[in-house]
Amino acid sequence: MNKFSRDEYIIIRISDYKDNKSIVNAIGRRSGLVSFAVGKHKSFKSPFTGKISKLNIINAELFESNNHNYLNNINKTYHIGKIENIKEYQSQQKLLLVLEKLSQHTLDVEIFDTIYTLITNKLSIHKNLSLILSKIMHCLNLFEVDRNLHEANHFFINQDGVINNKQGQIKFTKSTFKVLNFYIKNNVQNAQKLNITQEIEIEIEYIFTQLLNYKYNTLINFRNLNDIFNSIQFHDQTN
């Protein structure tokens, strides 16, 4: 007997096969990482569903048969905002990379809700990637603040993830510390209004990748992506 289940899913990967079937990897709000088969997934183009694409959110019903999941129907599709520039595309690729890595672990509901709010409101991923990474660090308890921390121009994070005044391989500015706190304490609607500098964006990305490696032995290499997109931009500027 087939088992049916409905959830909201963030699409993170679509693999097409010759038999006109696709395997979709997605993260469900309640169900976590799932893979399911879709026959002729490009045919889901009605005004109520739309085509399945990466970083779309779908409200869908799956059914399980012989230990495999299959798409039964889509109730609603939320499409991610249009890519206006290469920076937006670059940030979307970074988010996909993060979600694929995090799918190995249980995705906290707050992380799901943060991404859900940004996508369903068609807000820029580029402008809010630092917000997403900050929320993830908070939900995964990647860092804690030393009780004796005092005001300073720079702070450190040691390998135990403790923000302190004295030592650690990760060094970052007071401005970045304030932004991290603001993002963590505010909901998405308020937090996404904050405009931050590129230097703070870079520091938050660095803190995130280093702490994820320290705590979960999970390596995310944003530098390769940055180098690729920087070379594309340089090529465009010289032609």
C-alpha cells in the first residue's frame, strides 16, 4: 500500500535521466532531506504549480512505493526572484552549496523559515546571504560569547567556537560582531533591511566556513566560487 505525505520543500538539486524521469533532491520543512522521482517534471507548468527549478519552494504531496518516493502532485510553487546580475547568481550558487552540505544534518525550522521568507517574498539572496549564514551559525550553535568579553575594535574565535578578546585563528571586526548580533536577534523582515559593507559580508562568510569546519568537519569552499565569478566579471570588463 502506498504511503502519502505532504510537506513544503526547498529544491536543491534536479538530475535528469534519459527515460524522461528526473530525481529531485529537496529539504522538507518537517521531513528533512528527501529524494523523489518526477516523470516529465517540465510538464508541471500550470499557473498554480509552475516548472520545478532549483531554489523553488513547492507545497507537494509525495507517495512512497517500494522504498522510493514519487511526486504525486504540487499544490503551489514559489519561484525565487529573478537574477538581476552576476552577484545574485553567485549568491544563489553559494546558498545551494550551503544547503547541500547542511542536508547531511537536520535543518532547523528557523533556518528553513528564514530561506522560505526570502524566497516567497522574492527578496535578493545576494543582499541577504550574510543574514542566512548568521541564522545558520546561531541555530547550529557554532559559536558562543565569552562571559568576560569586553568592548574592542577586533575579536577572535578559537577552535571551540568561543568569541573572545585574546586568541583564536579567526579575527574579525567590531562592526561584524554587531551585525551578527543584529541578525540573530531580529526576524527576517527587520533584519533584511540592514545594509552592510562588502568587508562585513566577506568576514561573515569566512567565520561561517571556518566554524562549520571546526564543529562539523564540513568544508565549504566559497573561495573557488568567488575566484570563478571574479574572473567572469574581469573578462566582461575587458571585452
